[in-house]
Amino acid sequence: MNKYTVINPHEPFRVLNTHVHNIDGIAKVTGRATYTFDVKLPGMLYGKILRSPYPHAKIIKIDFSKAMEIPGVIAVVTGKDTLGVKQGIWRRYKDLCDEQILPVDKVRYIGEPVAAVAAVTEEIAEKALDYIEVEYEELPATFEPLDAIKKDAPEIHEGFERNINVTRHIEWGEVEEAFEEAEYIREDWFKCGGQAHMCMETRAAVSSYTPEGKITIYSSNQSPYYMQGLMAGVLGMREGDIRVLSQYVGGGFGGKFELDGAIFCSAILSMKTFKPVKICYTREEDFIATKRRTPMFYYTRTGVKKDGTFCAREAKVFTNGGAYTGMGATALYLTGFFHSFPYRWKGYRYDGYRVYTNTLPSTSMRGFGAPQAMWCSEQQIEWIAADLGLDPIEMRRKNSHYEGYVVPGQATIASCGIDQCYDEIRTWIKSKGKLPKDRSIGISACGFMSGGIFNWFDSPYSFSSAVVTVNNDGTVELHVGCQEIGQGSNTTMAIICAEALGVKVGDVKVHSGDTDHCPADLGAWGSRQTLMAGNAVKMASEDAKKQLLEFAYAQSGLNIVYDLDIKDSWVHAIARPERGETFEALVKRATRGKDGQRIVGRGYYTPHRKGMISPAYSYMLQGVEVEIDEETGKIRLLDSMTAHDCGQPINHLGLMGQLEGAFSMAAGYGYLEYMPFEDGKMMNPNLVDYKMIRSTEMPPANIAEIDTYEPEGPYGAKEAGEGLTNPTAAAIGNAIFHRFGVQMKECPVRPEMIVNALKEKAEKDKEAKKK
Amino acid sequence: MEKKLITLIVNDIEYELYINPKTLLVEAIRDHIGLTGTKRGCETVSCGACTVTIDDMAVKSCSVLAIQVDGRRITTSEGLEKNGVLAPIQKAFLDEGSYQCGFCTSGMLMSSEAFLKETKKPTEEQIKEAIEGNICRCTGYNSIVRAIAAVAKGKYAEVKS
């Protein structure tokens, strides 16, 4: 039903999807790439942050006079040195702007900043923290959403009844009617853990405020424009007086596009001292005082017919919001939407409640709520198939989205390669033959967005913009606001520009990560850059090319039925490719023709009339082969298979890297990255005790790329690299189910959980035998 | 504590440093000498971002004091390239896309370099074990393993004329 042939009107390509080295590669393999962590400015001071030891307390008094007596201490700041602005990334909604970063009157989680010191060395700043006396009045605290929502729970933010921070409702179709049609209904409760972003570069910032009243901020972030806008709000300055620089960023994964303590405190200290101030978080600070993947409690009820046709689903979700909103409000929305993916439901209803607690705030992290949604959905679907004795792949296939499908009131699916993904996964499973006794395979399906269409930040600018400037020698300057964080966006944009303009990747210099010189762009989150910034770059490049070709047409004297093009820096008539001139020669002539002005192309993109969520959706299947030690419950991943539809690939090497990397992070979420808290305190905030995938745990990653053509994407491209964080945890859960018949309802799955589940099962089996 | 005068030979250049004996090697390299290619990602000797080689052996430079390696030859990622020519492992990292954000890359390169010097025909398991002490949050490691294997197989060996 949903088979089709890919026809990409832009082919053949000269640059796109060829083997291109990352354009930042040489800087990165020679140690030349300079991150915020490496920035050192003349006269720079070092800052350190004093943090709350209490999960919930009033700040009565802060006395830092003793700290100021220490030689080398230059300044101490507290909430009283700030404007006290409650900020948040959901700028359009005042209620959701709830975080002061340096709170004035009370702290709401362990690790929240209380004061910050600037000193001539980091060591002195650290020592000074011990000499700041803070008088607190402890308040009763609450840590879990299902406790915090109770009537008598302590109030964390004034005016939020039952600590409910945000609610979300999504519904389509006649849900009750659809449930009535169902012949089999299953309901389950699940618990999804948090996860640390664990960027290799911890949060870091260097702020330099000068007497002109302007500030320059080097920061490790995913959206310089957001940082600029948010800082303008909290400092009471104009955006244009704030310059944010972030050339190299040591990872983001959804954790670096909100204001953090490093940026805010370094700026406040610099404004007090008129000196550059650098703050780098320790690894422990990065764990306990940033934000995390949102932990969720999921109830999901699914009704199907006996032949496996999906009818209806309803879900109720309570998320542990932690102390502040951050991007958690968006995660609450997206988890509800992607819990329906990639399937067709006659009726679907979701109610989500984000609940404040006195813990580390939760937010977006790669997958943006969808890994939690898939952990629950894809396991429950596997269990339903088993309950009904149906083939789990075929049951998924017959209910899946297809090209042209409309998610009622939400989205139109313009491209969808999931059908081929099922074929690839089945082929991989067949190739395994009969598995040894201690091994099993699990699979999971999902889909993901290519950038959100929402503008809760209230940006007056286009979502993405690009400027292409052609130099007299044929080299090209590409200015973009999209942010390189290691995902390869600079290279992707250079490839799109080179393809569109007809030059080589090496001719294009990409300028990004500087709000003074690059156009505004919402930044690197929600898998938006390839599609949105990519469209802006393509448009800007085509604009420049059109201007250049006008001069070529004027000179050529060709009949107008012949059209000209530029490929491989050669300007030619398409019908007579041997006739032409070099790109450089044309640029020189065109520049003279414009009275010496350089050729400048401009492009922008904002999605319109694309539904509620995203302009395009990627689709994928993940398979894992797992070995489990029955005695210890220890899980080992032996092999993996990814079938992935990202539309037209732009950068082959980058795509493979994104998929392998997403898989490893997703696998970590499934069975390793446990974040336990006791009374609001994280118990393992270091890399010895917080386990994640290391080289020896990573299995081979087989990848099948399913090419489709996405009409809204640049050259047909859509999301890759975030969506694949979604399915893996459930695939591991399904492998456990197929091995032992036990249903794991909490992730990450720790060895003791498997051991306990097997014990329980053995007891139950014993009971059953007795009867 | 009384400061000490030591000599570190970093990337074939001798640096004389007058430093506090508590200074870690990573601090000497980054803060005193100013070579910032070597990174730090933790305080618990867990992440490997600060890996350098000392006399061809991979060492996490946050785990030794600078004075302990007085007079020794140290190589950082900046020292792999010679006169603008990249080392085989650097070329392999480019070809395989063995880095993304790049923050672990310097340490990863140095662990790889030391391993390749001591192990001539490594198995995949050996390669994985050699970089087990280096965390990479971006790549999922396989592309790094492929790069090391390619160098070990002689893909980047210089053609001797």
C-alpha cells in the first residue's frame, strides 16, 4: 500500500551525499579547536558558585564579608545584585518564566546557585565559598510527582495548585467509540528514568562587560540567539548590546539552550567588576545543577482488534518537572504526540501533567520526551502481539503511517519510508538464524520531527536565516545562525551551499556561533537545523546564483530556450556543457557590473501551514541482539540494526555518525544511565558511579539508509540523529521479554531488576503448578 | 608550598616551569604552557579527555603531578602533526568521521597513538579495550575503532620512495 519509488527532482548531485570530511575536522584532530573551556582573556577572573545544600529553604541572610577579606577575592554576588527577573525559555508565557538562577528569597533544589565569587584564581574562588555564611530556614520538601501533586504537599511555586506546572491535552477521533470497537484492551503503568546530558564539555562561560555598557559572552551553548535574548531580559539590556560567541561547543544534546548558572553568574560578576569572568562547571556541578531528561510516570491503555488492527489509545503522564520549567513544557507536549507514533489511531487521547518537585529541574534531552513515550508504547505493543499470538512486525506494519497519511488535526505525512524499514529489520533478524539460548532480539519502531513549528520564545525573526556573500576570487562566505555543536551542521550547510551555488565545499567558509555577525536562528534543538537552516541556506545560495547568472545570460547571446547552470565551478549552457566560463571569471564580471558591490544572497525559512508539530517526520526501526546473564542480570549488547528514513541524505559520513551516536546514548538510557536521588540529592554525580556506554559495551551498528524524498526539506532531506535516541530502550526491553517472558516496566533496566523479575516469575510459575 | 623549577619536553619543545608541586600535569600543559588541545572532562580520572603520551605511554594527565614527569617527553594532540602533515591516526579520524563535538578527540587520539605503537596487529576487542578509558558522548565509538583498525592495517603508511 505504501510502496513507492523515490524521484528526487534535484539529482544528480555533485556535492550532496558524497564523502566529505567535516569542515571543522582539522581543527578538531589537531587540538586547534578552541572551546569556551579554553578561552582566556587578559585580566580574566575566575568564578565559582555557592550552591544550596537544601532541597527547599528560605534564604534568610547571606553574609560574605569574611570571603571578601581573603586576598585575591574581588567580588561576591547574590540574588540581591540581580534584577530578580524570573526567566524562562517559554518567554510568551509569563507563568512559565519561573527561574531567577540566583534566587532572591528561596531555593528549590539541592545545587541551586545561592552566591557567586570572582577571584584571581579558581582555587581562591573555591576557598572563598567556604567563607560565605548563608542562613536558611528549611522548608518541607517533596521529590516525586505523585507525592507533589497531593493536596497537602508543600507548595514549591506560589500560585501553582498541587504543584502542577503545565498540563497538556492532545486528542483526535472518537476515543470512546474507538475503544468500543476494540476486541482486546491492555493497560500498563510504566516508570521512565531521567538521564544526564553528560556533554564532554561541562557548562562554561566567559563574560566580559565593558564601560560602554556592552557585554561579550563566550558560552558553550546550542543557541546563541536564545542566550542573547534571555540575557537581555535578565540584565535589562538591549539584545544588540550583548554579543554571544560559541564557535566550538563540546556537546549539547538538549541541555544547553537555556540560560545556565555559568552564563548568568559570570555576567553578573563581570558587570560588578568590569573584568572578564570565567566560570567552568566541575563534572559534579554539571550533574547536580544543570537539568536532565524528564523522568515520567506513564499510564497507557490501548485497544486493538483481534487481527491486530489498532483502534484507540489513551495515555496519562505525570512528569517529574523538578524545580523549574525550562524546556520541560515542550517535552510534556512532544512525549504525548510521539506516544502515538508511528501508528494510525482512530481515537487518541493524551493528558500530561508536569509537576514541580524539589529536585534538579528536568528538560529537553535528545529525543525530547519521545524516548520515554517509546519505552512504554513499543513494549506494550510487543506484549499485545504476544497476547494475541500475532507477528509483532506485521502487526506494527499494518498500523503504520504511510506517505500522505494525515494525523487528524496534527500533521500531514509527506514522506514515510517505514515500510522498507520493516523489511530491513526482518532481513537482519533472518540473517541471525537460530540464536543461542542466552541471546534474544528486540525491536522497536518510531518516528520523529524535523524541527518544531512552535515559537514560545516569541522570536520576531524567521526561524532560520542565511546570508551568502561571493568574493571576487570565487570563494564564498556563508553566514548562518544555526549552531554547530558537533552534529556537523557547519558541514551540512557548506554542502547545501556548495551544491546550490555550484562550487566546491572547500570554497565555502561557514561563519556561525556569533550573534554580532550571524543572522538570528532558533538554534540546534528539536532536529530543526538540516531542514530549516538548510532551506534558508539553499534559498540564499540560489539567490546569489540567480544574480550571477543574470550577468552570464546577458553576455551569452543564447536563445532564451537554453538555460544556464553552474556545476563544479563551471558556468555553462545545460545543453552545451563544454561551452562556458569559470565561476571566478563570472564573479569578477558580475562584481564589476554591480559597481564593485559583492554579490550577496539572502535566505530565510519559517514553517507555515504545516500542522501543529513539525514540517516533516523521519521514520525508523531499531533492532538489538542482547545477551543476559541469568544469574546476575547483566545485559550485554551483541549486535544492532538500524533502518532509518531521513529523506535525502546530505552528508553521508555525518549521517552515519549521528545514527551510531544516537544509538549509543539511547542504549545507555535503556540499561545503564541510572540517576538515583535520595531526599532530593543525586547519589552518583560523577563518572565513576554514573555508568554510560564505553567502547567495550558498544555493539556493531549496522545501518540501512532508506532514501525517501521530503518535499519540504532542502533537496528532500529531513531529520536524522535525534529520533534514533527514541526506540532503543524499548528494543532492549523487548529482547528481555522474548528471552524470559518478563515485562520490564521501569527504565533504565538494572541487573537487579532482571534478577528480581525472574525470581517473581519463578514463584508465580511454582504457584501455578501447585494449582 | 615552595615552588619548584621543572622541565617538561612537550611536543619536542623544552619548557622550563616554576610551579607549585601540587600542579597536575594537565594544569601545567593547559594553564602554564598554554596548549589547550588537551581537555578535562571530570575530576575522577574517569573520562580520558586529558590523555597525553609520556614516553609513548598513554597517561591521563589529571592523574600525575607535573613534577613527577620532570624531564620526560610528553606528546599532546598538537604534537601529532609534523610540519603541517597530519599523522596517520589524524587522517584516519577525518576519513572515518571519528569525532563530532571534538572535546574527547585529543585524548582519544593519544590513547590510539600509544596503543598503535605497542600493538601491531590488533583485534577489534583489543582496540576497544585500548580506548575503554576514554568517554565519547557523540560517536558511539565504532567510527573510532574503524579509524584505529585502518591505521593498524597500514592504510596510511607512507610510501617510501
